Amino acid sequence: MTTHMTGTREAWLAARLDLLEAEKALTRQSDELARRRQELPWVRIDKDYRFETAEGSASLADLFQGRSQLLVYHFMFGPDYKAGCPSCSAIADGFDGSVVHLANHDVTLMAVSRAPFAMLRAYERRMGWTFPWASSYGGDFNADFSISFTEEEQRKGGIEYNYRREAALQEPAKVRGPSTRFGGDEGPVGQFAAMCGTDAPTYIRERPGVSAFVLDDGVVHHTYSTYSRGLDGLWGMYQWLDRAPLGRNESGIWRRRHDEYNKG
């Protein structure tokens, strides 16, 4: 027996029309935020970043693949991981459907991770993905865009993520993780770390994010980056759940890689 409020179709329609006004206001606010993102000043990039891709060694300009705009998803997959982050994997499950549409709108969508390219290719084959994915292994790209950190930075409070500086890592770990406040090895971050074949401190030395770039007259500029809950809109499954009768309805860690749900 449901305990949720029930009512007539007339009562539902009245409440729905009231909600519609709030939804329209949110849409207008979202449009305004998009406009403000596009008005941010462009920052010229002169550093020679190098990546390993399916086509071989590449510069940042090469990642545009002949287009004028580049969106990089900073996928959490460090060189000490055995597999990609489950949360990033859930987000990336939606990339293949978007890549072709973006490409035909002068935008390249590219994932970038710090793990060696061979590890990315193996995981890509496991997941059945085809979107472009580059390795930044051995370079400064991840560190410069505030999504990879050293153990020393972690211990001494040198991590600045999502435009805020974090306190030094304590034991047990209690830091701001990719989407919520995580506990130590027995908490959610420990579970995600185990799913990646590593420990909690190593796992959270990588972080998720999105960075945008433009190639203008042969010069690459950084235009935007967002992190943490700034990525909420990319979770395709959550956009559906937010419209389902019970919403996200979460209790504990339920997300798995798409090939793990039917495993014991």
C-alpha cells in the first residue's frame, strides 16, 4: 500500500502546472548560465602537451581532429588503477551516442586519462566504447588542469580541486570525493577504489572534470572547466531517474560498470 499522496486528475494537473512554472524558470536560468560560460575570457595555451592516441603521438591541437572546438572529459583512470572509475564509466556510457552529433557541429568530444594508452585500450574494449580516448601519461596536462595530484600534495594539503583547497589527508580519509563526502577505506571511496584495484588515497589522487578548448587561427585557448557536481548534467541515467516516480532512490553504492550488474 502506497503512502504517497494520491489525488484526482484535476488536482494533479493543478500541481503539475505549478511545477511547470518552476521548471521553466530553471530552464531560463540554465540558458543564462550557458551564455555566461561562453562569455568567459579565453586563455592562450603555449605549453606543448603530448598525448598518446589511436593515431599515435598527438599534441593538444591534434586532439581537435580538424574541428575548432574540443571538449575533454577528465576520466578517472590513473596509472596505478587496474580499471577505470565506475562513476566515470557510467557517465562515459553516454558518449558514443553524442560523439557523432557533436562532430557534425564542429565539436570533438575526447576522454583523457593519465593511465598508459594500452590500459585505456584494454578497458575500452571491455566496455565496448568507440569514442576517442587519449592518454596523458607522463605529462603535466592532468596536473595543470587540477584533476591529478601527487601523494605529497595529498599529505600536505596541496590539493586544489573544484576551485577550493582541500585539507591535508587524514587517516581515516575524510575528503571531498568526486560526487559526495567519502569516508575511509570502508566507505564509498574505499568501495570505488577496490573496484579500480587500488586503495582509497591512490583512487582520489585522480578526479573527474570537463575542460573546453577552442582552436582559433592555429592557437589553442582554454575556455572553461568544471568539476565535481558541475558534471551532474552528464549523468544520463540520473536525468532519467530524476523524472522517475521514486527519483534517485539511493541507499549506498548501487552503481556498477554496465557489465557488472548481473554478476554475483
